[in-house]
Amino acid sequence: MPARRQPGDLTLGTSLYQKVWNAHTVGTLADGRTQLFIGTHLIHEVTSPQAFGMLRDLGLPVKFPKRTFATVDHIVPTIDQDAPQDPLAAEMMQALRTNCDDFGVTYFDLASGKQGIVHVVGPEQGITQPGTTIACGDSHTATHGAFGAIAFGIGTTQVRDVLATQTMAMEPLKVRRIEVTGKLRPGVYAKDVTLHIIRLLGAKGGIGFAYEYAGNVFDDMSMEERMTVCNMAIEGGARCGYVNPDAKTIAYLHGRPYVDMADFDATATRWLSFASDADAVYDDIVKIDAASIEPTVTWGISPDQGIAISENIPDPAKAATPQEKASIEEALAYMKLPAGTPIQGVKIDVAFIGSCTNGRLSDFREVAKYIGGHHVAPGVKAIVVPGSQIVAHQCEQEGIDKIFTAAGFEWRGAGCSMCLAMNPDKLVGDQLCASSSNRNFKGRQGSPTGRTVLMSPVMVAAAAIKGHIADARDLFELEPHAAVA
């Protein structure tokens, strides 16, 4: 393993993480932490009310309101969005509007046509840009690293700090480069790649690290696929994850509403300069053969408890350690799955396609390519939730919504929906959900006994149609898919 280096050490090549850190360092605090300038602050209705309340108590303004952007996503219903049934949800939405009006913050509300999940809205508006630091009171802020940004999920107190000072205090991270090279098999998507990485390195394997995703597999991915991978860096324990900016990054951002087009060529050159140097030094390097990755699904209660669709559910009797045995037993007891049996064939009750992981246009396009002529199995509730109003509009322009509804899926309004169920979209009892979201924790989808199996959107569609967890490659006769720029 290479020797540890600190941000600011430019004696050798420099990684993107170090370049961005150096460019945003304000100073070093007495306790040794770095005071880091936050270029962009994204907020939503759940973690911001208390932070704004603290500012009011202290009599402080928002330091740079033009660097803060808000939307409503977590608690907004996906049916009849203008009339939340939960009084608390209505109160939170009103609080966000009031705070944005009072403090001069841009708010993408339901009436704007630009509302959606914060990690979908930022990129599609061009707010997310390479070489920047981004913070948001949401775990999956790492999504924005797909653009070559260093993006952190933060807590409510830190939301207050960023609102008040446009800075936050933290210690520098180590950097692990994860290289995936070779050719992906047919039917293997970005979701499978990131689930495979998390399975390999563990849910805590990235603690103290930033993950740099590299290799031809990530080079070949579309920007939306890169967002899927970076979104789940946090599920592997990393504080953030990123992909170096390239021509695809520039093409995606060109002409976006919040991109300054006055001298775009110079801007693009500056963005590309943040990419890691060829001789950059890393604290760790992991190499993965793309051909070793299969369509991957989770079987347990942590994102690292995953297996290839061709594998059997683990048997605790074959565990290597007592700790592993206990972990498997706990997961199987909660999930009500028999040890040592195929994951294929496990009955599902609900299918969910959406979330900040897989709720973008390319996700819905890919599924729509295959579900024509098929129908959701009897007894399965299948819902499709676009990640933003713009994604919904794009899908509806292309007739994708009609393809889904013809196949028996419900087409909903934009929001976080069943990913975390802080809205009416919830599991009931011990229902099992095939989900394209990012977490399979106990009770994650709204019921304390609800069960979640993570997989790619195409695999969710296959499960919905078959009525059980299935190999989409067999059902849809999948061919290698081409990345969408």
C-alpha cells in the first residue's frame, strides 16, 4: 500500500479528491480539522427546518443564499401531490417555503415543474459541477461525485453551519481507487456493479475513505449510470465517491440552466483540470474484473449482504466465523428466507422502480425496452416513480409512462417514495419488495417487518412480471446494453 499523504502535498501526482480539498480549504482549526468551503449547498424539507430555526435563534442570515438550492422530495406524496394527507408533511413543506422566502434561497417547489429528488434535481439543473464541494442533509449526497465533485451527506447541525458560514469542519479522508476493467456481461448494469463492490469490500469497508471509481467500465458508463454507482458509495462506508470528469461530463452539463455559458470552453477546461493525475498516489487500490460481475441482488438487511442471481442464499452453518454466522442468522430470520436455497423463485409482493439511485430517464428507458408484451403478475403491486418532474415529463413525451401502465405498473409523481417511506408509499406487514433503491435495512420501507431486496430496475421489472425474484437475462433475453451519453 502506498504511503499515506495529506491534502496539500503536491510532490507527486494529485488525485481529484486532493485537488478539490486543496482548492476549498479555508484553514485549519485548533482541533486539527480543516475548515472547508462548501461551493454548493442542497437542502430539502426534512433536515432543514431545525437548521433554519437555529439561525433564527441566533439572528443569523444565510451566508451565501445564491449557493443554496432547495426542493421537496422525502415527504411529498406520489399521488395527489398538491394535497399531502399528513399534517406534519404539510407543515414541513410550508416551513421549507417560508424559510426559502425569508432567507432568499432558490426553491424548486411542486408548482415549478422542476421539483424532484434533490440528487436528481441538482445534476439536471447543472447545479452539480466538477471540482466543487457539495453538501446536503441527506446520506446519498455522494451521488454528485459522478461529476467529479466531492459531495458529503451531513447532519442537521452541519446544515446550520453551512447555511451560516458556507463552511464545514472535517478531517481529510484517505482515498481508495476502485478499478473495474474488462467487459460487463449482458444484463449487468451500474446497480450490479456497485452492489458487487459493496459485497466485496463490505458495508464498513470504506470508513475513512473517499472512493475514486476508475477503469474502462466507469469510463464507458453514461453520466446517469455513474450517478447510480456514486450514490451507493455511502452504503460501502465511504464518506464520498467520485468519477473523474471527462468529455461525457462536459457534454451532459453543456446548456444546463445553472451552467455559465459565457465562456464554456474555458469553464470545461477548468473542470477537466480537476481530474486525478496519471501518477496520483492512493492509499489503497482495488482491482475488479468486470466479467466476474453478475446481476446482483441482496438477501439480507445490509447492502453488503448480496449475491449473484445464480447463487444460493447463504447458509449460516458454512460461515467462517461465529460473528458471520450470527449475522447471517439474524438477516435470514428477519427476511424469512430459507438458508442454502436459490434466491430465484422467492415470492415478492411489491415492486418499486425509482429513488435517487435509479429514478432517472435512462433507467425507465431501459426497462421500457423489455416489458412490452409482458404484464405484472397477479397479486404484485408495482409502482414506478420518476426522480423529478422533468424526468416524468421526458418519459411522458416518449410514451414510456404508457408502456409501464400497459404492463400493469402504476405511474406516479416525482419523489423519494418507497425508498424510505416518509410518505404514503409504504410496505404493509412483512411484504417483500423488489426495489431499485439503495437500502435494505430493517423497516426501511415503512413497515417495521417489511422486507427489501435491492436490484437493478430491469431486475425489478422481471420480478414484478414473474411474481418472484427472477433472472432478467432469461425473461427478457438481454443483450449487452450501450451506455447513453
